Amino acid sequence: AMLGAAPGPLAGRRVLVTSGPTHEPIDPVRYLANRSSGRQGHAIAAAAAAAGAEVTLVSGPVAIPDPAGVRVVRVETAREMLDAVRAALPADLAVFAAAVGDWRPAAEQASKIKKDGSAPPSLALVENPDILATVSAMAEGRPRLVVGFAAETDRVLDHARAKLARKGCDLLVANDVSPAGGVMGGASNTVHLLGRDGSLETWPTLGKDEVGRRLVERFGTRLGTP
Ligand code: CTP
Ligand code: CA
């Protein structure tokens, strides 16, 4: 397939997108995971490709098809995702839509933990690297536009503003993922787009494909003409 050959607002741009959950192994048959279908991240990758960009999609385990015209790198864990992201740089634009596990089991057991009739095992956890914060803080080779996501269940804008400042990204896409909203795994999304410059847009509920197209339009405007 021809990559990045289409004319469009992102023609000639290199774009990196993370999507989906991570799986953090406990033992050979069990893992810790986040809830994420990958639909929004994949839609952004597809929209960026349609806008002419050369797109690398670093995806955790998902059950949806690869978007057309995109190079897909499949990973399982947060650490593998960070490695794949580093390998995919440099890029003009990086969008971190993945639901990365904040913690992983401190040790992966080589053999299956058995239910041997005693008390349930306890799970010691250690923190995973923060991929978005790592890329945002790169002294050399930082993408010009770094975009984070914030999935929140309450006080969405408060949490989002704090997260934008803490992560060091340029734009943050915040959405309300409280169970009543049906965003998780669903086809639509209600998002706010916050800029480090203080800008705020709140969009109506839209299909995830349409959210992807609109976001890509905004990214194109921010990057300007190549
Ligand atoms: N993210 C990441 N690497 C991590 C954790 C998060 O790249 N280890 C990215 C996500 O892809 C998203 C953004 O950081 O773009 C915000 O993720 P979120 O889980 O909302 O933020 P956290 O800082 O982990 O805060 P929280 O305690 O709310 O989970
Ligand atoms: Ca998190």
C-alpha cells in the first residue's frame, strides 16, 4: 500500500498514534488490562492517513481491524509501547490515545499461579513509564505537536486542565467515560479539546470517526502548511 501518498492537509507529515489498552502479564495465563476498544485512536490514525500523513499506529491488543493506509505496530505492555513509540520517532505530530496500564505486576511468574487451597495471592505492583510525559519532555526530537487524552469519570474539565499542565503536552482531548455515557467500547464520543494556550472547545456528541476527522483538522491547522 502507498503510505502518505494522498494529498491533503497533513501531506508530507509524519504522525504517530497510540491506541488500545495494554496488557500487563501476571503469569502465562493472566494479565492486568485497561478498558479500551481502540476505536477512537484507530479513527484518528485513519483520518490522519486520509489527510495525507505517513502514519504509524502503535496499538495494544484490540479486536478491531487495522485502519487503511497506516503502518501498524502491535504491542502488549506499556514498556513495549514506549519502545515502539521511540522507534517510530521522529514525527511531526504524536497522539497518545492508548489506555496505558498505570501499573504492572512487580514480577511476571514463569509458571501458572495455582489455586492451592490457601489464601488468594496478593499482587505487588510497580509503576509503568508514562509514555506521553516522556515524549512531551524530550529535549531533542520532540514532535512539534504532542496530544494527550484524558478519560475521566467526574469533574472532567478540572482533571483535564491539571493533566494538561502535568503531562507537558500541547493539546489534551478530554472525555467523560462515566458508565452512563456508553463511551467505552461505543461508537460515539463527547469531547473537550483543551490547548496549553488556554483554548477550550466542547464538541457535541459525535461518532468516533467524525471526532477523528475533526481532531485531524485541528492538528493540521496547528501544524500549518508544510
Ligand atoms: N499515558 C501514557 N503512559 C502512561 C499513562 C498514560 O502515555 N503510562 C497517556 C495516555 O495515553 C493519555 C494520557 O497519558 O494520553 C492521560 O492518561 P491518563 O490515564 O488519563 O493519565 P494519568 O496520568 O495516568 O492519570 P490517572 O491517575 O487519571 O490515570
Ligand atoms: Ca492512567
